[in-house]
Amino acid sequence: MEDMLFYDRMQFAFTITFHYLFPQLTMGLSLMIVYFKWKFLRTKIDKYNDAAKFWMKIFALNFAMGVVTGIPMEFQFGTNWAKFSELTGGIIGQTLAMEGMFSFFLESSFLGLFLFGEKLLGHKLHFVTGFLVFLGSWASGYLIIATHSWMQYPVGYEILENGKFVLNNFSALFSNPWLLPSYLHNQLASIITSSFVVSAVGAFYLLNKKHTEFGKLFVKTGVIFGLISSVLVAFPTGDWTAKNVAKHQPVTFAAMEGIFETEEGGSEIVLIGQPNVLEKKLDNKIAVPNVLSFLTYQKWDAQIKGLNEFNEEDYPTNIPGLYYAYHIMVGLGTIFIGIMLLANIQLFREKLYKTKWILWGLMFMLPFPYIANTTGWYTAELGRQPWLVYNLLRTAEGASPTVSSGNTLFTLLGFIGLYLLLGLLFLILAGKIINKGPQLNQS
Amino acid sequence: MELFWYIVLMCMLAIYVILDGYDFGAGIIHLFFAKKEKDKKAITNAIGPFWDANEVWLIAAGGVLFFAFPTLYASSFSGFYLPLIIILWLLIFRAVGLELRGQIHNKMWESIWDKAFGISSLLLALFFGVALGNVVRGVNLGNVVNGVSTHEAHYFFLPLWNPTFSPQTEQLGIIDWFTLLLGIIGVVSLTIHGANWIIFKTNSNLNNKLKRIVFNLNFVLLGLIVISLLIWHIIEPKPFHNFLSNPWLWIFPVITLIGVLGLFNVKGFKKDGYGFLFSSLFLFGGLTSTVASIFPKVLPSTNTVNPDLTIYNVAAHDYGLSVGVYWFIIAIILVIAYFTIQYRVFKGKMDDVGYGEH
């Protein structure tokens, strides 16, 4: 029984982690492609159109990966989490079905037109199809976060005698206080990913002294989008999201901040340290007194409940994992602001394209926004444990009753093998597109 | 309300089968009949800009199933665990084959992805037929052993096959000779359907050969349907009871018959699109006749201990179903608009689209 739950969780975690590597770029990059295309329509400078067309190639590849790894997500609610689906399908089925009807059709219909229709449609309509693809991908994100928000903070429901969750207020799903902060936070994080990808490719061209016109354009666009999104992701949206956790999931908040004991006179903020769950303390701790209280409640001496105030059975299942996920996300987020700030200062002084160490830095930053996005989601998901629906349905109660651990392990191993192959193919093909570079005056 | 969502779901599934069906069929043709590079190119051009949007119908139908009939979604997706995951893998392989083939110009690379695309299309057509077979045959709900349920009444689990490959034992498998027969019908009918689509959308040299193939396979199809009707009583003693009590339901078998008989005239059609029209009628009629024969059951129980799953005992609560009607109507109008635009822009023959070239 324990094994079964473990493999079910591993399979969902693995497939969703791999899947989300792609949509985060899809959502951010679609915005930047629309920006390039818009810039072209306004200035009529071919460079912008060529840039849009170059990124569309990466986008198409990335989108295809997102689609093929996304279909298993929708299936797995039923295959591996049947009990959860049965009990809550009347509610989360709403938002998931809406995602299919409103965003997937929009994205997929216009993606074909966007990729193959430039000649047939002309530039203005081509821009419109690009915008609609962008809209579809962002609508998809919205409905997924609406689903996620309901699991974190259930609203608009009642529970029947047979344990089923029944919707009694449709609009509550969309006015959920958890939804807007999480959505904005997540979308900004996806713009960070695309900004870093675009500026990394630009830096690669500048350092290699090829396609330098595009190198400059990509670096400039990337660092400007990057600075704005890196700042906004931390404040106000990150702050807002964390306050939601502190208010509605105090035990999660204590675990992710590494607060084992309530401190009188205000809590310190932990910068570094390893959670020692057995002895209920942090090893090798470096912390700044009272700052956490101030950040959370704007009072230096506000009380923050430590883990000691809660029942152990309600502790997040994996406290060290949650703590690290959160600290990695916050640490990387801080580094992003730093490097983007430096890059923008050099851009303003018109020295950026010659400042090699920043270009190298931008290029090597490429994987880190992916890590930050992933650990951010781990913070949310590990933080919700041991619950599927917070405080109402435990994860152990949601798994499929008839699927044995042997069958789940079989499919988990299959997914691991298949996705490793997909990841390898993606890297080879994306590398090939980037190495070839943008083509001049294709239009 | 349940009936409304049942009809919506069945229509979405039928649209999915008609649309992605021609993709699978094109893949099968690609595997067996396209030898020259030019012919292969024509086939991928004919489906290239469409397959992704077509596949969305499956995801959207899955979403509507989850939302309107959560118990059926939970029961069938966990019970048919292995075949569903295998279908997912095949869908991934197929998409990857189609999208990656043109990325590197190398004979070996191209032939590997050609095979991946073709074989996964073939297996998907087979599996979807097998899936339909499983639904009408029914499953051992509650995993009853010796008259006692070992699970909750609406849960079950099926292995891929049992040692006897028989649909009449207590411990059933996904693949038995009955479901396999429906799988083969699936392969044959989608091959015909895919060929019709290629004839419709291209000027390839293959078209005349494809017309002959459609004509010949149509005899096979008709034969298989007659066989399946003759043995149908083995899995359902009263296969026609719904049709006898509701004579208007005969419209579905009649549509099927028009589709299959019309195809015998494939060589004489004045317009290239007629063949596709008739095979679409056949697929729509075949699917609807099959599900109509077991209505209101959606997953029959093969034991006497646990009741069948019907649209009434698997549906979500009334409020959710009613509120869904509003957004669904808005969404479906938008979807029809998208498809009209898409098919209008890519109307006519597709030989020059240059799909998959980078």
C-alpha cells in the first residue's frame, strides 16, 4: 500500500516536472514573439520579423514537446488518482474541461496558421494569429492555476454524505483569493524563463561573433524583460503569495521557512541551514533576527507559529524537501534580480555588448530559471502535503484503488525512458536551430 | 442534464474519431503504401497543419468526461490503466515522428521516424477499436471473485489479456478475440478513411492506387461487420432491444450503411471529397450505433453482483452540470469558428505547404 502511493506520487511528480519545463517557455516566449512581431509592424524593420521567425522555430519545437507531455497529465488524474477524481471531479473537472475547450482549441488551431500561414495571411493577420496563440497559452495557465488554487484553498463546494465534493458556487472558483497572486507570480516566472533563454542565445551569438545584430537585439530584449519580470515576481506577487501561505497554511509556512519553534518577540529569517527534523532544529544556521516577522506582517515583533504548535500528522510530509525547494527558489530569484540589474546598468551605459563577463554570466544562467520555476512549484505542491485538497482530503485517500504498485512502477519506468529520449532529442534539435541562427530577410 | 452531456460527449468522441481517424489512417497508408519520398511528403502535407488541433478533441472529450461523469472517468481510467498509458506512449511516438522527421536531412533519421509514425498510427487504430470492444463487452466491475466483490462496486482492473483470450470468462482481459475483431475493424475502417483524406487533400500519384485500395478494403470491412453482427449476441444476448423499443434509433445503423455502401462507388466520384464524406458517415454511424445499443449503460458489468455503470449513476451533481452548459455553449461556438477559419485558410490541395521543413 505504501509502495503504491509512493510510485503514484513519483510518476505524477516526474511527468509534471518534465512537462512544465516546456509550457513555462511557451507562455513567456509567445509574449516575446508577439512583441517582436508588433515591433516589426510598427517600424517595418526586417530584423524584428526575422527575430520573430527565428524564435517561432524554437517555439514550435517547444510547443510540440509541451503538447505530447501534457496529454499524459490529463489522463493521470484518472489512471493514478481515481479516488481523487471521483470525489472532486465535479469541481476540478470544471476548470480542466474549460482548459480543453477554451485554450487548447485556441492554441492548436492558430498555431498551425501562425507557423505556416505567414504568406497566406499577410503580416497583420499573422500578428493576430500569434497573439491568439499567446492568449490561448495564458488562458491555459489561468485555468490550471484555478484548479491548483482550489486544491490549496477550496472554495464554493459542499461535501455530500458519500464524501463527494459538489460545486455550489461556480464564480467562487475564479474569485478564489489564492488564484490571482499565484497566477501573476507564475506568469512572471515564465517570462523570466523566456527572458533568460532569449538573452542567453543573444550572449552566445555575441561571444561567438556571429549573427551579432540579432545577438544585440536578443540580449537587449532579454535583459529588459528579465529585469522587469524578476523584480515583479518577487515583489509584489511573491510576497503576496507567501502571505497567503502564512495566513491559510501556517504549518506549511513554518516548514518552508525552517521555523521549528515559535519565537517570542519576532522570528528570524533563515538564509542558510539544514533542517534536522529528528532533533527539530536547523543545523549550521545563518539567520537574521526579526526579518521574517517584518516581511510577513510588517511588524518586527509579530509572532510566527513554529512547527511545535501543530500536530505532527499535519506536518508537510517532506519538510527538508519543502524547505530546500523554497530556499532555492528565493535564492535564485535574488540572483536573477542582481544579474539583470547589472546587465541593465551596462545597457544604459551602452557597454553591455562588450562586457564579456556579463555575457558569459547571461549565457550560463540559462538552466537556472527552469530550476527556480520547478522548485517554486515544489514549494507549492510539497507544501500542500499531506493533503490533496487542503485540510479536507489526504493524498493517501486519493490514489487509484485497483492499480497495483507493479503496474505503476512499470509505467513510471516507461515514462522515464521515453522522456529521457524526448529531452535528448529536444536538446539536439534546439541546439541545431540556435547554431544555425536567424535567417536574414526571409520575408 | 445527464442526457445532454452524454450526447455532447458522444458527439465530441465521434468528431475526434473522424478527425484524428484520418491522421491515423494516413499513418497506416504511409507505412504500407507510400514507397517514394514524394508520396510520403504528400501524406505528411495532407495532415501536417491539422493533426495537433484534431488531437485536442481527445483531450477536450477527456476533460468533459472528467467534469460531467467523474465516476466513469475514475473507474475506467484506473481500470484500463495499462492500455491507456500505452496509448499515451503511442500518441507521443506518433507526434514525435511526425514533427521531428524533417528536422535533420538524413536517410536513416527519416526512415526511423517514418516507422515510428506509421507503426504507432497502426497500433492506435487497433487499440481504439479494442477500447470500443471493451466498453460494449463490459468489465468485471468490483473485481468479483467467486461471487464476492474485492473492490468498491464501480472499480475494476483489467490486465492486457487473459490466458484464454475469451470474452466469456469471469477474469477478463483487454484483448480477447471479440475486442480484437473490433480492433481490426478499427484498423480497416481508418485505413479507408485516411486514404479518402489523402485523395481529398492532395494531387499525389498515389491517389488512383488509393482508390483501388479503398474499393477492395471496403469488401473486407463489410465482411468484418457482418461477422461481428453475427457473433454480437455472445457478449450481449439482446443487442437490438434499444432499437426495437425506439425505432428512430435505426437512423444510426442506416447512416453506417449509407457510408459503407457509398464507398463502393469510390472510383466514380465526381469530387475528391465525397469518399471522405462517406467514410466519415460510416465512422459516425458505426460509433453511435454501437453506443446506442447499450444506452443508458456506459460500462456494463459482466457479473451479477454489481450494477452496470449508466449515465445516471456516474454523473456529477446537477448544479455543476447546469452551470457547465453556459460556458460550454460559448466555447463550442468559438471552436466552430476556429475550425472554420483553419480549414478555410488551408482549403484545397495541400501539396505545397512544405510541412515539417526547417
